[in-house]
Amino acid sequence: MNSDITLEAEGLKFPAYLSSPEGTNLPAILLIHEVWGLSPQIKSVADRLSAQGFVVLAPDLITHTGITEKINPELLKQAMDPATRDEAQKKIRAAWAPLNMPEFGKETVGRTRHCFDHLANLPNVDPGRISVIGFCFGGTYTFSLAVNEPKLHSAVAFYGHAPESEEELAKIKCSVLAFYGEKDENLIKDLPKLVERMDKLEKDFESVVYPNCGHAFFNDSNPNTYNKQAAEDAWIKLLDFLGK
């Protein structure tokens, strides 16, 4: 069963997608999208997870920013063309500017916690088994929710930025699995420091780095980034991790 719903938190009404199997006392997942918003690809991931027995809630956390209207397929095509790349990238950076505002970050964490509470209050969900999975933008907010929600069962971040502060990382109570592509240089260069800090803090943290692929390797709707072998292996590891 799946449905489009509307949630409200931090003074904003925002759309979400709920995909749920039959049953009671089920584990649940908060699924956080890439910077492209609640796309058909994210909904397909929600349905794949639901088919594995999870109640999945996928909110659209950037619909109010206008990003998904400004960054259209034509602009993305221009960003891949050397002749138009510079101008297209300027437009993309300008569209993303609202995401860098401090108040956006604070409000988005609040909305993810509201989504967690929404899942916890569903009659068919076991509130003690709610996890979060996120990609890119969502991977970053997966780490943020792990820091800010002590009742979280586990977290899976695909190519997301983790907090640098040990004070923040120390607040993480759940198990964390993080996936990266070795060509995703900005994240890979910071990964050894993250591993060192998580080890120092004795956190249950595992990182997986896939060779010969970069950012967004799991997104099968993007032929420029998708890596079938890495994505299929990550799916197996993801389900095994959630099963534990």
C-alpha cells in the first residue's frame, strides 16, 4: 500500500510518500532524498524497501525552496556540456543557496524528527525499530538525525557529510553504516578523520568505499553516475545491516 500524504512541522506543510506492507509491529524507515527532491527514483526505493517488510516514509524536505523547479533536466544537460557547463553550474549553485542557510538546517532537522515521530505513532510500526536512510543531501541529514534523535535504531548514509565536531558525533546512539564512491574526493578525503573520531568515541560505525565510482552511484535514474555493481552490493549490505 502506498499513498501521497501531507505533513506539517516547523511552520511548513510539505508532501511525503508513505509505502507500507501488510502486517503489524513492523520496522520502519525514514527515507531522505537527494538534492533533487522527492523524485520517482526515491519513491521506487521506498517501494523496494517496503517489499522487504519495512514501513517507509519519504518526505520532500526541499519542495518549498523552489530548487526542483529551477534545476530542470535541460539545466542538468547543460551542466554536462563543456560549452555550457560554467554558466549552468552558476545557476545550480544559486538555486542551492537556500540549503546553506543556518535556519534551513535547523528547520530541516526539526522536520526529520517530526517524520520520525509520525512513523513512531503509526499503528503498524514498532517504534523501537525506526531507521533512517539518506542519499547525498539525505545522507548528510541522516547523520544529523542520528545526532539529534536518541531513539533512532540505525542509520545508513549514502555519500553524506558527517559533522566534524566530536561533541556532535558523541550524541549518536545508534549503529551507522556509510557508503562512498572512491572518486567522490570531497568525502573520501575526510573519511579517515571520521573513522578515527568514531573509533575514539567507541561508536558502532562501518564505512564501505566502492572503487571505480563516485557520487550518487546508487541512483539508477542517472546514467552519468549509476554503478550497477556497487549499487547491487550496497543493497545487499544495507538489508543485512537493517536485519541485524
